[in-house]
Amino acid sequence: MAEAPPVLARGVPAEVSPDMNKKTPISLTAVILAAGLTVLLVAAGAHAVLRKEVTVVVAGRARQHVTYSRTVGQVLTETEVTLGGGDEVSPSLAAGLSEGARIVIRRAVPLSITVDGKIFRVTSAAATVRDLLHRRGIVLGEHDKVYPAAHSPLWQGATIRVLRITHKVVAERTEIPFRVISSKDPATPRGIVRVKQPGRTGIRERLFRLTFADRVVVNRTLVGERIVRTPLDRVISLGAQVLIVSRGQFAGKELILMVATAYSPWCCPGVDNATAFGMRAGYGVVAVDPAIIPLGSRLYVEGYGYAIAGDTGGSIKGLRIDLGFDTRREAIRFGRRPVRVYVIERRVRK
């Protein structure tokens, strides 16, 4: 039985081409070639996508690296970067990579922190001083200072110092001395002082702003002052009347009524064997107030004898006289008593 010819649409038989069987192998080859080319193109595209150029920074030193890896950890393995205890990597080891990625490895270094009177020795991979303080929970006050500066990078053996800066306003009071207003009273014997108004010291209050660095005052600034109490003048009258002996051995000489005490060389602390007038201390040399009797004046002291005003004393003021003796026993025996002092020769002040 002969084969039926191909049937076209609507039952029209098609003509059989004698070359039909020859074209089929060529079409198959083209398909295979196209498929292979597609695979190659896909592979090339995938290769291009996987290839990345990244920057690896280790302890501040950067280098470029080409990789087909997917994670930071894989790149570190490729570049033979070993992490020590406390070292830090940014981004993390499991983080994915993209073109131009920057991988930073910070090595942990030993350093010290001085704060609040204590020294802490730590090992840290913090990037800056501020980062380190934050990690340690050290909070800086508004006026606190840190050395080196907070933005400074850290290095091995660095010493970080935090200064606690505080301010305080304090009040200090000082006395204002009073003036002494004196007048002469011709009706009162010379040497007698009468106090009409005792006088009173004033008080000045000053406000200072103190700056403390770790509780030590480093600056002191006056910010204000006021007078809390005004001083009151001391008003006194000085006797100006000169008593002149009218008769007897010392007629015509000046008489001064005084209170006498006694001393001897080396009798007490601050007393030696030399006087303020350059004389040898002892019997016949007396201490006086130069405002009453000038040094060098010749005197006669009732119950003591002739003497030279050759010394002074811190407590010998006004109508006081201190009589010199050769021994401490004699000075103690004399004690303290009122005496009449006759000025035989008054030395003129120069």
C-alpha cells in the first residue's frame, strides 16, 4: 500500500519536498549552539557579579583585595588576617559583601584610664577616646576635660586622663580696720589716754568663684563684694599737761606717774642681754614707750634710782615702765607697783 500524501488544511494534499529530510539536522545544530552560547553568557554574567574589589584596613593600614567570596569572614581568611582576643571587625564576620566594601580591623591595645582618683588598666579596640569612655560607662560632665581630646584615636600604651571640673561660689569675710582719731587734752597729764569712742572694725564680704580640677582649686575669681558692717572710728584724747615739780630735789623737772614692772637678762623668751638702744641690759637700764619718753633720756625712778631709757617692749605702752635688774630673783622681788618718774634730761628726738 502506497503512503498517503500529507494533507493540508481543508483536506488539500501537500506536495512532498524531496529536500525535507536534509534540512532537519541543520536546525538542531543551531539550537544546540544557541543554548551553549546562552550558558556561556550566563556564566560570564555570574562571574562578573561575584567578583568584588574591597578594602581591608588592619590597624590603620589599608590594602585593596579582589575577591569572589560572599562574607567578611571569608575575605579575612583569604587575606590571612588573624584576629586576636578583643580585636574587632566592622562589618561583622557574617556580613555580606558588595563592590567597594570597606572592612576595618581594630586591634585591641593595652592602655590606662585615670578618672575620679583611680587608675584603670584595660585592653580595648575602641576607635576613639570618646568611644572608650562610653564603653567603660564614664560620663563626662558639662565642664569636664579629657586628655587626649575625645575625638583622638587610641594607641598602645595610651594614658587617658579625665579631669572633673566643678565650680563653687564661696564667701570670705575680712576685717576693715578702723581709724584712730586723737586730740590733745591740756587738762590731762601727759601720757594718759582717754577713750571717748572705742572704735569697731568693719566687715567686708567678698564672693569668689572657685574652679576645681579633681577637687583641687586651679582658679579663683572675684565676682562681687559688699560691706557687711562699716567700721567705727576710735576717738581718744591724749593728755598734754606736763607736771613740773615745784620744790625739792627735782624741782623744775617733769614728773610722770607710771606703773612699773621689772625684768632681767635672759629672764624669759625674747629677752636677751642687749637692748633696743644698743646698751647692755641690767640694772639702770629701763624700757619705756618712746612716744612718752624718748630713748636716751635720763630718769630718776622712785624706789629704784637713776636710769637710762634704753629699751622698748611690746607690752610697754603708754604710762608703763620696765625696770632692769641684774638677776631674775631681783626682778621677781620688785614685782609690779606704781612709781613716780622724774625726767632729769629729756633726749630730743631727731
